[in-house]
Amino acid sequence: MIYNLVKLIIGGINNVYYPLSINDYNQAFYTPMELSFFSFFFYHKIEYPSFKKLNIAIIIAFWIYILWFSEESWGSLFDSVPTTIESIIIISYCILFFFQEINKPATEYMYSKTDFWIVSALFLYMSGNFYIYMYAANALLQEEFIKIYMIIHGIFYSIRNIIFTMIMFLPQIRRLDNIASSKEIQM
Amino acid sequence: MTPIIVFILVNDVSHVVLLGTTGMLLLASGLILFVIFHQRKMIQNQLAIRKFEENQQRILLNASIASQEQERQRIAADLHDDAGPLLAAARLHLNENLFSLAPNDQRESIGHVKEIIDETIDLIRNISHRLVPPTLKNFGLASAASDMFQKLNTSGAIKASCTFKNNEKRFDPEKEASIFRVIQELLNNILKHSKASFIQLEQKPDEGNLKLLLRHDGQGLTTESFLQLAASANGLGLKNIQSRMKLLSGKINFTKNPDTHFFEIEMDIPA
């Protein structure tokens, strides 16, 4: 919810003042901020000790790269390289998270956990947008591509937000399930 | 020229993006579905294993209860059939002695009563010894096992030998009793079913655990057949062995030695 609110505010500001260009620190630093936010999430969810160190190192390296990149590509249409790197990093974290989960001795179904849905939503969003992010910097001037960009990004953005919204109701659904099952037992 | 190149470029990029996105989407959904189904399968397997273990526990518990019940019935039968009539006879003698016999005959009658009471004491001692052998209680597992094997040997039915490395070492009394019962049950089974001509019990050297090897030349069991028989409705004794070994956190292996063709039962019990 916090992530969506921040994204909405930053996205709103960018769309009003600087649509489709990196000509503002706000836009340039959005990608590393997003990566930092999700890395923080994965830092707490993935339990491998070596991962935690690697996670911090990746974040530091990414911020350093962004500082260099924003100077180099000031005024370019889209930060394709950072977003593609961000997608690869987050997709890798998602795969690592799934790997960790299937190796754990499970006591309850994975899809009854909030974390699983957050990671699945991110995984689908990043995988779906991976190619359009990769080509966006060079192809966003073409009208045909803009249409495809809007459609694909819109679809995955919606899917992700629908899943995030669903997650907010997941504990309530589980609570209702528990109440229903306890009533069945009482009967 | 330029519009054609732009058209091809746009078309190419769009195709690449569409194909790439579709591929990524398929891979991502495939992986998520794989994770879900794999975990479902794992949980179902775990539930099946848990159910099997619960079932085994129930079988062992039932076996233990049945064994206790058998033991109680045996003690009740011994007391009722043997001790009861003896004590009743003693009571009759005393009645006659006190009320109807002449003083000269009383001495003879008291002698009879004394004999009956001695017999009853012996009988009760035997029942008690069958419950807890005094050698086990006083001198430990090694002495009790040696005693049992010696008795078997002197019976002449089978050659029996028992070797313990350290006869003086004592374990927890409950543990000693359980190990003794396991050995006793194994011996009973060998005597009943194996048609063996010799039985040998040997303590194998091990610093931490108590390792025992029981060897015989008759027909025996392998671990697979032991587990099968223990899981069946009839294998009460084997179930008892299994539950006692579980309580002792020990391991028991039934094998046939490929060189000597003797059946071997190896027990490994934490000290």
C-alpha cells in the first residue's frame, strides 16, 4: 500500500511536469528507489545469510551506477538500462524466494501467505514489462511502440495492483475461513 | 527509403517486444504454477507420511496395551489357578486344626500347612521373577542375559552363548529392563520359529552406544520381513520389540550374513 501511494504521487508529478523524459532527479531516482524498496522487502523475506550481504552490495552498486547514469543520460527519453537491470535483479530475487519456499518444510499452502502473492505480483509485473523497458529508450518515439508500451505496461500494472489489492483482503478471507471451519467443528 | 526502414524497425521491435513479453509471461506463470503444484505435492506427501506414522503409533500403542493385558491375564491365571487353591488348602487345614483335630494330630496338620505355605511362597517368587528377574535388578543386564543364556544352554535344546565386554557396567534400570525384554522376545521368537541349533549374543565394542549382535543358524528375518510382520495384525511380539526400541531411541537391523549364511540381529542403543 505504501509502495503504491509513493508510486502514485511520483508518477503523478512526473506525468504533469515531465512526461516521458529523464530531466528531473525525481524521475531519475525513481528506479533505484523502487529497487531499494523491494530489496528491503526481500532482505527480510529471503533468509540465506549470504543473500543479505549481496543484497546490500547490489543496492549500493546500483545507486552509484544511477548517479553516473543520470549525469550521462540527462534528458534521455527513458532509463531503459537501469529499469532492465532492476527487472533482472527483482526477477532473480523472486526466483530465489520461490526456491527458498519450496525447500522449506511446508506446513501450510503457499498461496495462503501474503508474501507469496506479493512476490508473484512483482514477478509477473517485472517479467511482463522486461522487454518493453529494454526497448523503451530507443523506440518510445515510434507511435506504434507507444501503443504497445501503454497496452502491455497497463495490463501488467493493473494485474500487479489487483493482486496487491487482493493481498490486503487475504488476512480477512483467511480469518473468515477459520471462523467457518471452527463453526463446522462446533456443529 | 526511410519510411520503409522505420516501418520494418517498428514492426521488428513490436514483434520482438510482443514475442519476448509473451515468452516472459509464460515462463513467469509456469514457474509460479510449478512452485504452487510442487508445494502442494510436498504437503500431500508430508500429510501421507504423518498419517502413516500416526497409524504406526496407534498399532504400537495397541500392541503395548494388548501385551500388558496378556501379562495381567497370565499373572491373574497364575495367582488364581496355583496360589488360590494352595492358600485355600492351607485355610482348610488350619480350620480343621483349630476346631476339630485332637491336639496330637495338630502337629502333623501344622506341618502340612507349612509345606503348602512354602510352596505358595515359591510360586509367588516365580511369578515375581518372571516379571522382573532378580539378576537383572541386582547385577544388571550383562549378568541377567548371561544367566538366561546359561539356563538355555543347560536345557540341552540349543547351544547358547553370551559374551559381554563389560559385565559391571550398569545402565538406567528402566533401560536395562527394556533391553532385556527385547533380547528375551528375540530369543523366544528364535526358539519358536527358527529351528536354530545355536544362538550367540555378543556385545560389540563401541565407546558411546551399547551395540549387541544376536546370531543364529536357523531361519530368520530380514529388516523388510520384520517390518512387514510387525505391521501385520499377528506380530504382537515384534511390535513390542519395535516400540521398545523406539522408546530406547535405538536401532535394530535384521540381516543375513552373506558369508556365513547366519541370520544376525544388530541392536544399537544409545547409552
